[in-house]
Amino acid sequence: MGRSAYTDRVKSILLDCSSPLVADELAADLKNFETSHLHDELLWTDVQLHACKILNANEKVIFLTPDQLRNGGALVTHAQNDGHRIVVVPDSIANRLGNLQDTQGQPIRDSSGYRAEFNNSFEFNIVPLNQLSETEQKVFAAKDMIFNWLRKSQIQNIKEIRISETMRVDYEGNEVLGLWEPLDQRITIKRSQLGNIVDFAGTLLHEVTHAFTNADDETMEFEHGLTELLGQVASCAFKKESKKGFWDLFR
């Protein structure tokens, strides 16, 4: 008798099971999907999803694809530091988890779900300016000169610029380098950007672009605004060089 003769019976038994021990065994077997050495039961999508539901209801877990685990950056680190166990699942399963609830009626925690949880509960670790190193303070002070290069209309909404040790995470799971908060009219920049003027100025101008365009990354409005700022900065550099006769080339 072929195994297909009792497939439905085995599947129904597994789907009726709510034991975390069984779910844990099924989830452990999922780790073998990349090598195609799965047991037959884990080739059934509904059984895989059921195992994820049980695990989510009984443990602090986060479901990631192999690529998300390899490239998740700070997101994975934060999840592990928060006590979450990483469960690796294939893309075909991960793509469906965001729309499902576990056996207790709670959303299943995938990369997007955890990122939202983390960012919603996130608190900046703000560094008082007097606690910055001498070099960091010099780099930070360059903001005044940079703002002098820009039009008032481009910076009028910015009421504060502050430095934080830690930042929220982006869609790729990495800590962002800067953040514009329109409701509070402030820019927050990751402290590591104060290591040199290039990193700090680039991040600052990026966030200034968000401030005066009110547009998200990778939109035409943001791209146009960033191009405008680059042109203004280049113009200031040309004017400085004009003292050496360089500006005469453009007359």
C-alpha cells in the first residue's frame, strides 16, 4: 500500500495537534528544507503553517527566511537580545505568515511584524552634546556651516538635531543612520556618523531633504529634493574655489 493511501489521515492528526513538542519537532525539521531532506509531512504546506502557529503561541519566536537571517543585520541581533528564538522557514511559508494568527489568535511574528514591534517600543539612547568627544563636537558643529549653504525654506521646519547611540531598524533589518520626525520637527542621527564630516554631512543632508520635501526614500519628490541640495552644496564649493580663479571658468 502506498503512503498516499493514509496521507489524509496523517495530515488530519497533525493539524489537530496543539502540542508545542510536536510543533517543535516539525519546526526543527524545517531547517532541512534547503537540502531537500525534509520528512514527507513537512512537504505539506498546511502542516508547516500549523507548526508555526503552535510555536508562535507557546514561545517567543521570530520566523525568518534564510536570506533574512543572513542579511537581517541589527534586526536579528535585537530579536535575539530580546529572547526570541529564530526559526528558519522557506519563502513560500514566510510569505503567508504575515496574514495568519496563531492558535491563541495573536499575529504570527515574522520579520515585518517584529520590526514593527521593535520600532513601536523603541526608545532612543540620546547622547547629551556635552558628552560627545572633542572630535565629535567639532563634526557636529559643522551643521551650522552646512545650514548656511541652504535656503531658509529648506530648514525652517527643523527645530532640533540630536544624536543617539541606537536607532530604529529599516526594512532590511539594519539600524538607520538618520531619522526625520515631522511631528516633533527634529532630526536624530546615529552617533557613529560623527566619526567624520563626510558621513555626518551626508546623513544630515539626507534628513534635511526629508524635512523640506515631506517625501519618503525612493520617491521622485525625494530624488528631486536631494538633487537640489547637491547642486547647492556644489555651488558653495565652486564659490570657494572662485578665490583661486576657478569661478571664472563659469562666467
